[in-house]
Amino acid sequence: MLADDAGISLVHLALAFALEHPAVSSVIIGPRTMEHLDGQLGAADIRLEAALLDRIDELVPPGTNLNTADAGWTPPAVADTSQRRRR
């Protein structure tokens, strides 16, 4: 699993991935307990390496729609690969 290989939890991987994308303006978390919140907040400090982001793109190519209702518009950050990284 990618998260295990990176040495982080799956929750941290998911949140850090969303935070890394320049087209994402906010990340909504949904903790039910303080323990969940404490566990999720650490994701803000994680910087994913380019190789890991590339591996994620290989598994789920940018622009992939799992729901056909989401199709119809391709955001510039997906169409232009140079816009998929904050660095």
C-alpha cells in the first residue's frame, strides 16, 4: 500500500494529497472524536514526494471520473500537468 511504503497512515496520505493539489482550496475533515481530530491534524505538516504523487497519478490518472455525472469539464489543473504540483 502506498501509505505504508511512505510510512504514513492512509488518512494522512489522503489529506496530504488533497492539500498538495493547487486546485484544492480547502480540505474538509470529519472527525467524530478529539482522537480523530488529533490524528488528522498531522497531515498538514506532511509533504508528499514527487515520486509518490506520480505513483498516485499512475493508479488513478488525473481527470478520471468514477461517476459519469462528474464528467463534462476538465479543470485547468488537471489538463495542464505543470499545474498539478504546488512546488
